[in-house]
Amino acid sequence: MFRINYTKLTLEQVKSAVFAGGGPVGAGALSGALTGREIVLSLDNEGIDPPALRYRFQTADRLILTENGSKSVECAYGALDLGGCILFAHMIPNTLRGYAVVLDTKTGRAAAEEMWFIDYPGAEVDTREKPLSIEELGKLGFFVNREVERQIWRGCYSEAGSPAVVSRFSRSLRLDNKMIKWDDDLGRKRIFTYVSNYFSTLVELDTPDGEDVLSLPSDYFQIDDSTFFYDVGEVEYSGRLSVEIFDLFTMKKVGVTMGIDENDRFEFRLYRANGTYLGQYATFYDFDDPGDQPAASMSGRFAAKKGMRGTYRTSVLSSHPGQDQINALSPKVRLFDEAQPNGMISDTRMAYSTQCAGRNVLFRDDAGFFTELDFRDAQHLRFRTADRDWAEAEYRAYQLDADLVYLGFYIKDSMPPEGMQFALDFSNGCATCIDAKIAGKYEAHDVIPEYHFGYMETEGVPVPRTRRHGFTTELLGRSFTWTYSKGITSQHIYNAPNSYSWTIFMGGTPGAPGYRAGGFVWSSPCTYIKLRDEVYVMTWVEEKWSGNLSSAAMNLRIMHDCGFILSTSHDCSTLDFTMLSAYARDAGKCDLSGIYTLKRLD
């Protein structure tokens, strides 16, 4: 999962692909509504100087552009209309840039989105030893030649005799946490969740591995009560940019995609789509915030340089070590680190359990895997496995529910580094082992978990004949916020059978614009395991990033979780086996019945 690899194109390869392309094409008929018209765009300066754009539409697919008073140039274009809005897009011949423009014919308002590939060779970023810091990344700027950059200006347009317009498309939070399935005339079936005012998530149902949740930077503006202007950039993936208008009254949208496809060919396509509304999760921005102002914590990331946008640059924010480097950390592992607790647990730790102390537990699954656990006290044990003789370990155990314990320990000096977690149900004998090793197939720092569903043999506990814990879809479509410590809260959305996304709420001052109005978003492959009614384990591995494994055992009757993290630091200088815990709030559910195949992707 999450191994969508795209060719690292050079500037010359990008030029060759783009210059060989033509104007935008559509699967259906395009609009001729602009034929014979001449318009002038008046765009506002919002920290970046806007272009002066004049268009003369000769036919339904050819226009004359005058940009900043320079010599006019003929461009191929395509247009689509939706309600009272028109979207048209074009490239400028013999360049790597073009525009997508939205016109609101009812009010005269407009927006122009410049879109371009960088016209210089991208930087070579080698993070095998040292990742970039956020500050270094900011100074690096744009460095991927195949990615489409963008800059949006709002304003109005005029034709002969048309009056000046004062109002503008507004920033908005009205889409926040809505989920919509869109089926377009290009054959794509996609679920979008508009999870933040700067990000959205995408599930590509029409692709072979399309049940991954991809997190992508986005922009949102409201045109009227039901109509929105939206874009999404496939940053860290293909690099394509899509610009759309959609209407929540009619559940229809029009859009254009510009970029380079999986086969390294220039793609410039217009499309129409019909939507199915799947629901909305809870939102947590202030009640009095209309969303027309960006959050102070985010706005500085955009006004400093043309085209800047927030995104996780996961490919360069973590190092890419070899297995020998990972193994060398094992003797120096930091266990539990309660003297300096991490932000994932410091204020919210669930109570420790003493239920295992003094017991001997033999865990078995139905395929021959076993681990014997001899609990010396509430934090120390001996263990053995089929390929390991008796050894000692320090562990931590949480009381997840009545007679249900969730515990974890690190195997000292293991190579590759290995940690084990167990869910032990002393009421019915069911047990689960998650055996995790840092030895990824694609990246050495990826943690690879193995799941063993079985039972335990211990005094006074029945051995179940057939009953087992197991993977579940009961959490699919649900959302919760998890508050790990003061100032650290994220919202999880369990929006695919084996993948999910999280939004890290940005800080700020209560009552200030954008407070708790979304934040940075990323996603990971994950698993969902049912232990009991309303008691689950959710694990995720931060593939295509740091490689960390987190396992969170949650009791939804008390809205609290506990668990463990096996991880290396981003620069691979340290190895940790530590804890996580958080308080939860139920953030709603969307209806995903009938959407997925519900097969497990290993």
C-alpha cells in the first residue's frame, strides 16, 4: 500500500511532454458559451501581484490572450458551464504554464488560477542519511519538475458596458468534513472528504489498489450558498492539479485536470461528474467563525512566495536508512520514556493494569505460532517463542475493559528491532498478538506488523474452541477526535477498509480566525480489529513517511484509548518503543455501505 511510484522527470522531459500536448479535451461536449465574447479580469493583490488578463474568445476552442499588456497570443481552450458559472482553461503555447478561470455570470465575480511547472531543474534531495527540517524545506521552495504549482487570485470580470463588482468569492468552512462520492465522465469513481480548509482526502475506487486514502493540499472558496470553487494538487504523488466547480443542490460538478499522468504523458482534460452525498463529520472550529479569514498559523505559509501551499513533504522529511543502520539502534532503544513523556500520552494516560502480574500465559494461534509469557510483576516478564529461548523484558499493561488487558514490550537487542503487543481477554480466553518488526520491504524504517488471532492457556480461564478476535469493518465510516495532551488533538476519519486519515488541529487563540478550523492532514494504511462490542484495536503504519507503527486499543464506552508506538526518529538517530493514550469525542459517521469490496489488502 501507498507505494505509488512516479518517474522522477527532468525539466527537459517535462517540456517534451507538455509541448507535445494540445488544448484541453473532454469526454463529452464542451461549452460554447464564451464564443464571440471579450472579457477583462480585474484581480486583487492578496500578497502576490496579480496578472492583468484580457480574453477574446474567437470560437468554442480558440481564444486570444493578452497578459500584462504584452503581445497577444492565440491559445487552445476548453470550457464547461454549471448553473450560472463557467470554467475555462488553457495553456500558453511554448510555455509550461496556463490558467483555469471561473466566471460567475450572475454577479460578475471571478477567480483566476495560474498553473505551471517550474522552468528550472528540480533540486536533488538525498535523505538517506539526513532529512530536511521544515525550515530547510521552506528555503528549498519548489523542486519537483513534474508537480503543477498554482496561485489563485480573486476578483471580477467585465465586458462592454458591465458595471464594476465589489464582492468576491469568499473563503469558507462550509465544506469542512463533508464526504462525497463523485462519478465523472472520464470513468473515475472517487470519494473526496473535505477534511480541512487547506487539505482534502481522495480515495480512487476505480484503480486496482484504490482503497488507499490519499491526503492532498487543496483550496476552497464559496461562490454562493450551494456552489463552491475547489482545487486539489496531487503533491507527493503524480503532481497533477484539478480545478473544479460543484453545486450541492444538484450534486453536479465540472472540472479540469492538468499535469502528467502515470505513463508520463501530458494530461489536460475537462470533465463532468455526478455526486452522491455520503454525509458530514463533526466540525470543531468556533461557532462564530464564518471561515472567511485564514488561520494565522497557516496564512504565513502562503503569502511569502507565489504558489506556496501547505503539504506534508513526507519524501524528504524523513531519512531513508539501510537495515544495518536500523539494527544498530536496537541496543540503545528508549523504552516507555516516562521521565520525558511524549506528547502522545503526557496528560491522558489510561490506568495501568496489574491483572497479569504473577500469571503464566501461553498464547497460541491456529497456525502454530506461540509465545509464552511469564509475568514476574506488573512491569516485568519473561517470554519465549518458537525461535527464541527464555528472555526478559520490561512491559506496560493497560486495563482496557473488565478482564481485558492490552500490553506491549520490546524484545531487547532484537535485529531487526521487534516489539510485541497482546490483547488478553481473561473472561473468554480470546487473545491477539501483534508482532511488529522494523524491516520494511520498500523502506527499511517501515514497521511490518504480523497479526495472530488465537487464544491463551492460563489458570482459571476457559480455552475457546472457535471464537477469536478478528478484523472488522464496524469502524468504517466513523470519526473521532483524540486528545493526547494539552494542545495536541487530531481527528481520525476511518474512511476506507484498510486506510484512514488524520487532521492535526492547528493552535492559535480561541476566537481568532481559523481556530480549530482543520490543519495539516496525512493518511496511512491501517487495520481495524474487534475485541469486544465497542472495544477495538486500530493500528497504522506511516508508510511513505517515517515508517512508524502505532497501535491504539480503544474502548468506546469510556471514550479512551491506550497503546504503543514502535518508531525511529525522522533522522534515524533514535529508536523508541513507547506509549500512546488519548481521550476521544465521537465526531460522527458517514454511510459507506455498498462502497467498498471490503477485502483485506495485505
